[in-house]
Amino acid sequence: MGGKYCGARRKRGWRGLAAAAWVLLAVACSAAMHWHLRRESMDRADERLVSMCEERARMLQEQFGVTVNHVHALAILISTFHYEKLPSAIDQETFAKYTGRTSFERPLLNGVAYAQRVFHHEREMFESQQGWIMNTMKRELAPPQIEYAPVIFSQDTVSYLARIDMMSGEEDRENILRARTTGKAVLTNPFRLLGSNHLGVVLTFAVYRPDLPADASVEQRVDATIGYLGGAFDVESLVENLLSKLAGNQDIVVNVYDVTNASEAMVLYGPPSLDDQVPLLHVSMLDFGDPFRKHEMRCRYREKPPTPWSAITNPLGTFVIWMLLGYIICAAWSRYDKVSEDCRKMEELKTQAEAADVAKSQFLATVSHEIRTPMNGVLGMLDMLLGTDLTMTQKDFAQTAQMCGRALITLINDVLDRAKIEAGKLELEAVPFDLRSLMDDVISLFSSKSREKCIELAVFVCDDVPKVVLGDPWRFRQILTNLVGNAVKFTERGHVFVRVCLAENSNVEANQVIHGTMNGKDGKVESTANGAFNTLSGFEAADRRNNWQYFKLLLSDKESLLDDLDGKNSNQNDSERVTLAISIEDTGVGIPLHAQDRVFTPFMQADSSTSRNYGGTGIGLSISKCLAELMGGQISFTSRPFVGSTFTFSATLKRSCKDASADSSRSLSEALPTAFKGMKAILVDGRPVRSAVTRYHLKRLGIIVQVVNNMSAGLKAFSGQNGATISREKAAMLFIESDFWRPETDVQLLNRLREHKNGQLSDAPKVVVLVTSEADKDKYGSIFDIVMCKPLRASTIASCIQQLLKVEMPERKENQNRPSFLRSLLVGKNILVVDDNKVNLRVAAAALKKYGAKVHCVESGKDAVSLLQPPHCFDACFMDVQMPEMDGFEATRQIRQMEMKANEERKNKLASIEGSTFVECHLPVLAMTADVIQATYEECIKSGMDGYVSKPFDEEQLYQAVSRLVVGTTDSAV
């Protein structure tokens, strides 16, 4: 017990000593920092003082030099115009006026005067010429001497120097002699100037004859001297004016000294003595041009530089930090156990967070897999259903269901696409596709909704747009689906109109409309007599450029348009690239003005009621904008509340030389039939935009169409009256828009038309009524031969006409759109399909069997590994990723290990056989999974798979996979 107590006391004693030593160390460090910071502050103050002092000395010398130059110029003037001039060009009055007017050039001089050199033998003549007698400085008669220097010209400010012999003063005499000997300006000792009582010096400058050479000797200079110029320098005023122009004057004290006599320095400017308490002092030498006199400038601070706050706060802070650090160190040992426990808990939390992140990624993959797997079955079975014998109506229903399923998958991908776009990992494909068929497919997705709302839904593609383009049809379709879906969603009456044209033509025609070329309408939207607008449905549109006056300029049969655009389009037709302008016009609710700035912001809608009333997440437009920019275009919109919106986007694609239908791997629709080519029809429709759209779809089938405004005109067209272009014998069909059908009058006209030819109804034209709602079928079914519900598609029109006219269609051959080499490639090939979902197995097997492949299906990875034990007879394997017991990754790894072992054995066996060639065995393995995340793809490649196909897949995807993996490979059997 006592030992423990003593040990504790010793421990506390050591801790006390350590604490005292720590405090002393902290004090020492803080003091050292204080003196260091204070020294740095003084050094900076000294540097600043040196800079300011040197600057003031330099400027003082420069101003002094400028004044000396002006005095030198005045000496040259006197030498030129006074010496040996009879009479002289300069007199006292002239000199006084000139020097007075040019005094601004010599601001540092009180005045200047000129003293002429006169020898003793010339004195009498000189005084008689001047009319006065020379005096000394004391105003006494000048005594006889060898030579004199009487002042003959003086500035008014120093007129008191007139008649005074400057040689009479001892110091002035010395200055004159030094000035003419050296040829430079010389200065006197400082003295008090008359008038200002400031300290100053007299500047003396010798005036020589004009013929003095530049390299004259001392004797030559003395002999050539004709006079002397002198001026009084006010040194105090000079320095005062200089300092007033510079910053920092209030911080420093400046003294100017004459130190010719080093033991007795004379103060020219500043206080007579310096404060010895101020430690910092800097001396700058001054050169005023006189080699016999020395001057210097001494600068110091007015007050001792204060100690900076940092020299106090930083050491104090350092001391506090040292104390805190000591406290931390002392407390660390006692808290060691608790900190260790905290670290352990933190490690556990980190592990949990990492596991949560992995779980989140796995959740995304699982959800994607669980949604895509049944959709794969739905779409696959629909594809198989379309391969059976169906009526046209059944086929249309099945195709629409299939496209709706694909659209659903597209919606599932929207969030993933947005993430890919933001990460910069979204890449566009470049494949040929039929643009018009793609537009029809998009429109068909919303046919049910448009019929339910009884609104017009139509698409129009200009004739100058290429039939087949090279680009990414899936991303192009995604933009259209988003924009058209929004338009249909927010439109309750009127129409949704999709128009595609060349961007160059669109801009040209828009400029014509804007500049008032619309038949002199000054840009106003033309309307009909009953107040309707010349648009697709008669309702006003937000963008006036989409009315009939603009739309008719885009029609291919407008000769004036083709003439105007011939030169401009030739350049684009020759180019590989083609820029399309696609506009989606609706007459819906429009976008409020306050919400238009955030239309393309992800997950943002016009207001909270939008999501409640119409649904949606607000991400579609954001994705569409990003995709349009990736395609080299941009997207914009025009919207007016309660009128509608028009979204326009552009995309740069490439022209394709080959037909998209020739590439079955990329074809999304069947080619249009040619059995109707040459048929003629009459269309009754009073709306020019809508009639042009109907005519566009009929022309795609080869049908020649004449448009009339009413039934009466249609009857005349069948009768060949009024210059009708379609005769009664050749016209096979009559199309009537339901809203231009007038039962009270048009029924009689229709009966007359049917009974016109000898009462034979079999020769009468077939009458088709076009409606926008399914409910109208019963209304018109008993009157017309067939009721066609819009939106119109070329394939739908073909199906109806085939049923109506009993036209024999060429029998569709299985896989007629597939290249012939694909069937020859797959015939007899053994392909193993591995998937735990029986529906997926049926879909894949049916798609491959269409091309003559022999398909074997298994439901687990273990079964696949056992079947692929070398030697085997399979040419390719399609492997699902997520399967029970053994997933596709592990199964592929085991297959590659077996292949590696078999290749080694074969290589060793063939090495002993001369002339034998070793071919490495490699079975193409393609992953089939519903996961769409990047990590899954990377895992597929890492495990040894050759490719990747995401579910839901169809026969096109299977074709692509086989064509990539099997083309060019040899038989993989070993």
C-alpha cells in the first residue's frame, strides 16, 4: 500500500516537473516568436523608409536638373542674341519680360540675372555705354581689379542686383571662377534668401561664346567666357513642394543637408535635430551637379513604429496552443481506452456505410432486373405473336402493345440516363434508320390517349428530308417520346402536330414569314371566315410560324419554294451531315410565364398542381435537352398560357447510302407495301394543314390525291367537271374528314355518287371517313364503307385499304428483311441458352430458331458447365447473369478455365505432330441480364464474357450479338 502511494507521489512529481518544463518551453517559444515577428515588422518598416527616401531624393534631383537645364538654355539664348551684336537683340526690358514670362519653367528659382565679364581696361567704356557705375555688394563704388562681373540684365524679382559687381563678393567670386573653369553649374553655401527668408543657394552658370568647342580645355573655357548667369534656389520651397505630391508625408521626417564640410553639416530643409529615440534612419546622397559640394537627404519616421498586433496575438495564441496541447497530451493517456473504443465503433460504422452503399447498388441492379425480366417476357411473346398469322387489326394492336412496352422500358431508363449524362458516360450510336417509320411508331404510342381526348394527333415529314439517316434512333425516339407525351398530356382540345424538316429550310421560310411575305399579312395569323385558325385543328397555336401560310412553303409541290432553295439546298444535299428541325406543337394549357425559366431543370414542374393533375416526374425535358445537345443540336420552346406550346429541337445526323430495311438488325418496322401505287383518291377536307398531312401519308403508299373543300366539289371531281384532275373511272377511294361531313346535304350527294354509274354499286368508289375518336365509329359505321380512326399511319392506312379494296398483298416471307448471310450463318449452329426464367428461354430460343439455329436450353449455371465440358458441340452460349446456385459470372469463369486446360492439352499433343496447326478453342459467351449499371458490364468482361445484352431483348438484339460473336469464327467443337 505504501509502495503504491510512493509510486503515485513520484508519478505526480514527474508530472509536475514535466508540466513546469512544458510551461517554460511554451514561454520560450512564445517569446522567440514575439521577437521574430517584431524584427520582421521593423525590417518591413526599414524597407518602406528606404523606398520612400530614395524616391524623394530621386525626384528632388530630377526637378533640380530640369531647372538647371532651363538656365543652360537661357545662357545659350544670351550667347546667341547678345554677344557681339551691335546693337544687341536683348536689353534689360526684353530680358525682364522674357524671364518673367518663362518663370514657370524655373519654379525653384526666385529669379535670374546676367552679369557680363568686363576687364579693367574695358571698365570706362562699359560704364559710359551703360550710363551707370559699378557697385559692390555693399552698394559702394567698385574698387579697381583685373576683371568685373556687373549685372546688366535681371528678372524683376531680383532687380536689386542691377549694377552690382558679382566679383566683389568673395564667395561669389569663387563660384564664378569655378563655374567658368568647370563649365558646370556651381552652388554657394546655404544662406537666407531675401523676401522669403528661406534657406537657399545661389546657382552660377558660365556663358561662353558660341564658337566654344565641346571638348574645350580649361584655358579655352576661361578665354571664351563672356558672362555669368545666376539664380537663387529656394531649397525649402523645392523640398516642400516635392513632399506635398507624395504619399506617406505624414509618416516620415525629411532633412536635406549640405555636407561639403562633413564636420559641420548645414541644414537646408527640415528640423535642426533628429529624435534619437527613433531607431530607423536612412541617408540618400543627392547630386545637384556641383562636384565641389555634397548634399544628402536623411529620412526617419516621425514616431517609433508600433509593435504589430500579430507580434502580440500570435505569441499569445502560440502559448495557448502549447497549453492546450499539453492538456491534450496529459489527458490522452487517461482517455486512451475510451478513444480506442470510439475508434472501434467508427470502424463498425464505416463497414456498415460501405455495406449500405453496396446494398444500394445491388438494390438498383435487383430492381432493374426484377422489372426488366417480366418485360422481357412480355415483349418477347409479343414479338413471337407478331410472327404468327394475324389480321391487320390484330397485328396493329400487337405492334402498339409492343411499342408501349418498349416505351415503358425507356421510362425506366430515364433516371439512369440522367445519371449517365451527368457523368459524361452516355455514348450515341450511329446506325441507319428510317426516319418516317420511326415518327409513325412514336405517334402510335399515344394513339389511344389522343382518341380518348378526341384531339388531332399528326406527323408530317418534308419530302426533302432523307428517307434513311445515320444516327441513334433510340435516343432520337426518346426525345420525341418525351416531347410528344408531354404535348398529349397537357392538351385537352385541339391538336398535337409533329413536323420534321431540314433546319436550313426551316430558317429560310421562318425569315420569309417574319419579314412579312405571308401574302401581305404583316405577320398576322390568318383565320377562316368562322373565326377558326388555319392550323391542324383550327385552334390557335403558340408559334404563329406553324400556320398554313408558313406550312405550305415546306410542301414539296411548291415550285417557287424549290426554285428559291435550289442553290441553298444543293450544298446540304452534297454534305454528309444533315441537320433536322423537329417541332412539336400543341394547343394545350401552355406554360405559365413564371415557370418558363425552369422548364429544363430536372425534377421541376410548372407548379405543385401539375404533378397532381397530370403526373410525371419532371425529368423528361431535362434528358431531352441533354440528348439534343449530344446530337449537335439544341432545344427551345415558345409557349403562351391557355393557348399552347411549341417545342423545337434540332439534331445533326448523317445521310445513309443504304436502306435501313436492308439491315434487319436495326430495322424497327416493316417496309410499306407497294400494291397501292398508282391508285387515285379524293380527299374532302377544308383545313389545308390537315389535308396536307393526310395527303403526305397517302403519297407514301403511292396514292395520288386530290383535295377538295366539300362533298359537292368532291362529286364534281368524280364527274370530271371544273377541270378535275382525277376521272371517275380511275378514282378508287373517297376520304372524308368527319367535321366536314354535313348529313343533311352530303348524304344525298354520296348516294348520287354511288349510283352514278348505271346503278352498279360495285363500281362506285369506296368511301372512308376519318375520325378522331373511337366513339365515332358507331356513329358513321352504317353510312361509310369504313371508319378510320386517327392518328394516321401509313401502315394503318395500308391495312384498311387492303381490307376495303380486297387488294392481294404479296405474302410476307419469314425474315424477308434479314440479310441472306444471317440465315446461312445460323443454319445448323448449335447455341446454348442459359436462363433460370422459362419465359426468357422461350423468347431467346424462338428468335434463334427463326434463323435455323439449333437451340438447347438449360436453367442453371451448373448444367451449362456440365454441358460445356470439352469436347462439346456448341458454337455459342447466351448466359444469364443472375441465377440460383451458380450465377453466370462463376459459370463463365469455370468454362474459361476448362477451355484453358483443354487448349494446353491439345497444344502439347499437336506439338509432336509435324505440319499440324493449333487453333485455340474459345466459345463465344454473351451475357444476358436485366442489370444496366456499369459495374455489371465491367464484371461481365472481367469474368471472361465476350459481350453484353440488357433485358428486355428481342430478336434484333440477339441477331446483333450473334453477328458480332459468330461471324468469322471457326467451329468451336473440340
